[in-house]
Amino acid sequence: MTQLSPLLKQATPVVVDHGEGVYLYDTDGNRHLDFTAGIGVTSTGHCHPHVVRAAQEQIGKLIHGQYTTVMHKPLLELTERLGDVLPPGLDSLFYANSGSEAIEAALRLSRQATGRPNVIVFQGGFHGRTVAAASMTTSGTRFSAGISPLMAGVHVAPFPYAYHYGWDEETATKFALRELDYLFATVCAPNETAAFFIEPVLGEGGYVPANTAFMAGLRERADAHGILLVIDEVQTGFGRTGRFWGHDHFDVRPDIILIAKGLASGFPLSGMAASQELMAKAWPGSQGGTYGGNAVSCAAAVATLEVIRQEKLVENAAERGRQLLEGARLVADKTPVIGDVRGLGLLVGSEFTKPGGEPDAATAAAVQKAAAASGLLLLTCGAFMNVVRMVPPLVVNAAQVDDALRIWGEVVASVTGS
Ligand code: PMP
């Protein structure tokens, strides 16, 4: 019998029949609270009626209108609508299918536009699994081990992950910027550096928000040396953090932003936004692909933007995010094994730590498993896989957050005996 590859690691045993809002229903008829949202994708919830209708209507008209052969209405409409939400000056868009492809597009654009070979990424960052994106990923060796040689020209600087270093945020930030300058002086000359690639909140790396001083430090160095600041908003965009963009929290101007996940409520679609001036510096024909900007995905994305606006999902993410963070902190207060709870909006992570301060992946895994058995789907993340993350759809309501927190409190207490 043919089977799925055993290399696809399953986080839960659930076989889904259908989804509705924040719930998934399995083939035995059980209901699960989905606080994974398909790894931060189903922003409007599962099968939001407005998104379903837009996709169904589009399927009857045109499914694939290959975008370097013909142009189609949903792509043009989406491009216009994104103009309402993109940061000022980022008025030119390229579309692809996955986050990794968007990263690679930004890599091509930055190298071509600057004529420089190197990029700097920040430790704990996740940018994807294709070889270039994996070469830029430092959230865990599991994403790059065994596939070397990786792409050359990638250098890694520290991220201000205060809890990891055991410092306060200011000390961690000063350290990270000082190390970046040291990297410039010792390994990667600024005038050979095309771009910084940074997530506003480390996602796979453990749900660690950056901060305003750190981002200002990057912007200052980018301006001083003609380096592009590429902000990877793949997981943090479209309201996820309680602001439209994750970087909105830090008052920083990006040169390029990368989008995917929450953009199309589950249809594969990603993109890169930059200024027309910057795009014009790269080489004609260097952007393309068979499936990018699929007509159904674009129609779903237009509908997603409408739902985000009409249902005030950005505001909801901020309010429900506060509730979730406070509730998760109350659970952590009752047990010594959760050393840190942090996040922005509806990205909340609880980091499990042993009494001596070492990462406790076993307890994080046990709690995640127990939660799934109790009807709450969660994922782990972090370099040591010792962070349990909560990333519900942006439509989640207060009662559903309370429900998730109740289950969370119960499973943490029963697994840890606290
Ligand atoms: N960047 C970030 C910040 C991500 O979270 C992800 C996916 N987890 C990616 C890039 C890669 O996206 P994809 O899996 O669609 O290639």
C-alpha cells in the first residue's frame, strides 16, 4: 500500500473532515479548538463564508491564468487593494506561492539591485526550506542539516532574545548590535552586504518579538551602508500581531516586505513588496514562475482583506492577544517549568525550562500532546523545541480564548504535577 513519507512529522493524530471558524472536526466527529491555524495561515478562520464564496465564484470563471502569459482580474484587484495596507513607498508587488519562494525572490532582488553578494540573517530566524531559504534559516539545524553544501554568502548575527541570554532586553539589544558591528568588521564587510533579513517576531525560533531599539539600529546601519532591510512578514503580517504588520510595533521603515500565510486564508499565495525604484534595479525576467498569483488564491486574498477590515480582525487580534498572553502568564505563574511567556497579538509562546535553566523539550512535547488529546491543537517551536505556541485564527472570540486557556491550565497542571 502506498503511504505518506515518514519524514513528514505529524504534530497531532487528527484526521480532519472539515473546518469551521476556529474549529476542526475530525473524521470521528470530534471537535478540536485549532490554536495552530495551519501554522498561522487561516487568518479568517476555517472556511470563512465570504472567502469560500469568492473562491467558488472564481473557480467557475478562471482557475489558472499564468501571470507571465496573461493578466487576470483577481491579480489586478489584489494588487490595487494591497496598496491600501502596504507601508508607504512599497508600491510594487511580485507574487509567488510559498514563503520560501518570496524569500528567494527578495534574495535575487537584493543581490541584483545592490550588486553585492552577502546577506545577514539573525540567529533563530526561519525563512523557509528551499535551499537558499534554508541557508538563511537558523531556528534549528533540523532545517539545514544533511543538505550541505548550503548557499554561500549568508552571515548570522545575534537576535535580541533576552530570555535566552538571561539578560534584560536593553542589554540583549546592545549586545546584538555590537556583535553586528563586529561581524561587519571581521567577516562580512558592509559594502559587500546586500541585505538584512529579519522577522519582526521570531516564529519557528520561539515566538520572540524584536524591539524598537534593535530595529532602529538595523535601519541606521542599512542607511549608512546602502544595505536593504528586508522584513519577513510571512507569519506576522495581516493583523496577526494586533497591528497590520509586525514591524508596525517597532516604527521602522522596511525596503522590502515578504508576505504569505494569513494573506489568502489558506490558499497558496505569497508575495514581495518593494518600491518601483528598487524593483527596477533588478534584472528583467528575473521574477516569474508557473503558479504565482493563482486566480483563485488572489480572489481569496481580496476576500480575506475585506473580512479583516469588516470584522476588525486586527483590533480583535490585539484584544484577544492580550487576553491570551495574560491567561498564559497566569498558568506559568503556577508552575516552575514555564520560564517565559511572550508574544505579540495572537502569537503567544510559553517556553519550558528545567530548574537549572536548560531547555525542557520533553515537557513541552508532553503538554502539546496532552492538549491535543483534550481537544486543543497547539504546536511547538524554538531551537530546542521547548516552546509551545498558540496561534489561533484572528476571528477567535473571548469565550474560545477562555476555553483554550482552561484546557491549557489543566494539561500543564496534570503533566507537570503543579
Ligand atoms: N518565513 C517565515 C517567517 C515563516 O514563518 C515561514 C513558514 N513557517 C516561511 C518564511 C516559509 O514559508 P513556506 O513554508 O510557505 O515556504
